[in-house]
Amino acid sequence: MKKIIKHIIIGVGVVLTLLELILRFIFGLCDVILYQESDRYEYIAKPNQNRYAFFSHITYNSYSQRSEEPDSTKKIVLGLGDSVLFGGQQIDQDSLATTLFTKETGMQMLNISAGSWGPDNCVEYIREKGLFGASAIVLVCSSHDAYDKMSFIPVVGVWDNYPKEQKYFALQVAWNRYIYPRIRQIIGKREYLDPDAQVVKRSENRQVVQKSEAFVQGFDNLKEIADSANIPLFIYLHAELGELQDGAYNDMGQQIIQWCQQNDVSLIQDIKEGIEPEMYKDILHLNKKGQRHLADVLEREIKI
């Protein structure tokens, strides 16, 4: 019996060691994007990161932008947004819409984004960091951003998708981030969802975001910033999959459209630009094909 137990212990140890090595060195679970808190725009990826996770290469420059360092020899476009523009850790740096735009236009689009950011977050980032000599600004947003105000509820180090330091064991990351939440879902316990996942869940259930007192100020503030710098502002309104299937944006999206019309702001509606269901990796975020489509549309529309 002792020999059997010993062999079982050794076997379990070997399996766990192999799993740890696979998750660490093949899937990169100990090389994920790290975040830091901000008292101005809630949170952002830490600067100067060079990661290899989930078979993707991910880099951040010294300004916490998912881009190369700003290049003053090129015309610069500020690409602002949430996880749609960020792309997620499964999208390689070279497949991002902002990277493709930069390579194919001769301009540089800086990727200034983070999961669940809204216009207010983007405004505060610009107020802190500046415009980097930009010749244009484009905000990639969705209908729910009409009422997406900053809450400053702690995120970094609280949710596993927003770590502030690497975990020591890849198995720990796999358990906390993927396995345990899945088990809770299977057994029917209440889900604990990070801010970005909450948006996806609401969209899946066709739930409307809880409206705050007013349309977010960030849209007006972005226009004021662009007007003060005498540069154009573009709003790219990205449809949730349900909206695409309906062929129309919901009431919050309609308010964004109305705001653009009233303020003479260039509006790009991807429902009208040929976006297709196979370009989504869930009901909101874009896969590699979707990022390619986003780049194509931005390249066609942004002429400066």
C-alpha cells in the first residue's frame, strides 16, 4: 500500500510539473499583461511591457500604449477605446487594427485603450499625457459607452484579468482565471465577473446599462480637446452582435449618433461598413478578422 501511495504521489507530482511547464512556457500564463491603478482614469496597463502569452506577442510603450513609441516624424492619430480596440491578449500585436493602420498608411495610430474604458477615461488620459502632436483623434466605442461613467471601484489586483504582478505558479493563474470560474458556472453559483466581462454578459442577455444622470461628458470633452487643437474627431460606433443581428443600434447607440449629428462630428457606423458575425470572438469583441476589418474601415475613412 505504501508503494502504491508513493507511486501515486510521484505520478501526480510529475503530471502537475508537466502542466506547470506547459502553461508557463507554452501558454505564457506567467507572462500576462500587468496593470496599475490611476486616480485619474481608474487603471491602465503598466508601461514598458514585452509579453508573450496565449501564443501572442504583446507590447506596451513607455506611455502605456499598446504601440511603438510615438514617432514625431509621422502624422499621429490617437486611437482611443476599450477592450474592442485593445484587442485582448489573444490578439497578436501585429494583428491589431492600430498596428495594421500604422503599417499600411504611413501614419501612426497610437493604441490608447483598456478593458471597460469609456470616453471619460480617454479624456483624463489625454489631460495627463497630452496629444502627442496628434493630427486626428478616433474613439472606438459601443452603445453602452453613452452612459459609461468612471466609478473608481478597485479593479487592479482584485480581478484576475487585471493583475498587478505575475503569479508565481502558472497553475494558479489557470485555476483562478479559467477553471474555478467555469466550475462555478457549471454548478450554477453566482458568477463573479470583471468589468469587461460584465459588459459582455449584459449584452448576451440584451440588458440595458444602468443609465446614470446624463449622457457622459467625455464625448463633449473630446470634441473640445479636438477643436482646441484644430484637429478632426472621429467616432467609430461598434455594434454589439445583437445590434448587428437587429440591423440597428439600441437606444443608447442612437443617442451617440444623435450627438455626432448635432455636433458635426464624423461618425463611422460599422453596421453600415460590412461587419459580419464571423468577425466577432464573442458578442462584443473582435477576432483577428474583425481587427482586419476595423483597420480597413479606419484606413478608408481617416484622411488627414
